[in-house]
Amino acid sequence: MRRLLQRALLPPAAALVTLSALTSVAVAAPVAAPAPAATGARTPLAFLTAVTDRGATPAWSRFRLVGMLSPGRAGDRVVVQRRLAGGRWTAFPAATVTRSDGSYVCPVVSGRRGGNDFRVVRYAAGGGPTLVSNITSIVVL
């Protein structure tokens, strides 16, 4: 049986070999190879990141949300949202625009003590959110 399989004229990638009760061998017709992908520039996947510049801060002290929008583009508006104690995401009164490399720095002040989760959202002009960042946390003391 092995010798029969080794003598097959079609290469293994082009043929489907099925053994049925070790008595017969059926070989399917070769399958056409998929067409090669078009070569050219791929559109990079967009992403938005956010991190705080510290893990804890006193109440009403300034800290910064720092991040990156990729692909980098100057002038995209990003808006900060906050969530307290696993609640709902709400608008936070902080926003900024991206630099030419896609980076941004947004100063933030919070007086709500305890864990504060933040994220950054990019909105389409006159529309809904188009990109949401990861969640970053800070403890307000």
C-alpha cells in the first residue's frame, strides 16, 4: 500500500488520497491553486492607545493621558471618557487633537476618589465613535 502511494504521479499538495478499507485507492482531480494575493500597499489597521502617566494621584491633581493613533495623522480629535466602579462610560470634560505622528497628550484632573477607568474615543465628523482605545486606570487618593 505504501509503495502505491509513493508512486502517485500527482504531488501530495495537488491530490487528495483516500484509503477505503485498505483495498482501493481513490485519487481526486487536482485542485487549482488559489490566485496569489494582489501585491501592493496594504492599508494598516487603525488603532488607538491610552495610558496614564502614573498609577495613583491625589484628588484634584493633574495627570496626563498619553497615547497614539495609528496610522498617524495630525488634527484628529480624541475625547476622554471615564467609568467609575464598573459603571457606565460617561463623557469627561477633556479632549485634544493628535500631532502629525498620531501621538497625543491630554491633561486630566479628577476629584472622584477611588479607581477611575479612562479611555479615549475618536469620533467621525458629526457622527459616532470610529475608534475606541484600551482602558487605563488610575487611583485617585
